[in-house]
Amino acid sequence: LIDRGIAFTIPPDISMAAGSFLVLASSRDGLLARSPEATNIVEGGWTGKLSNSGERVRLVNAVDETIDEIRY
């Protein structure tokens, strides 16, 4: 679950190993047109929007423990 900036629940069929990443895109085709090397893409499904002035994005597990967080 991403719970800051946007709210997004990672689908249960997505597996992420340590050190891996997941790309959230509003349009998979649009992203691939600009970045054809992109992999591990999930299209849409979030609520909210990220601030253009930066903010914290946090990944949490099922019991609300922080797995990782970044500020951009």
C-alpha cells in the first residue's frame, strides 16, 4: 500500500523482490512510447495526485509498518 501523496494498493498478483521497483503509470502505452525499456508497470488504480512541489511517498505493509519511503 502506498499511503502518502497518492493511495494505491499493490495488486495481490504483483510480486516485488528486495531491490526491485514497480512503475505506476496513468497510461502503460504512453509510458512505453517514451520509455520502451520500462518494465514492471501497473496502469492506473490510485487516488489522489502528487504535488509538483514535492512530498513524501510511503510504502507500508498490511499492518501499517513502513517498508520504504522517499521524498521527491
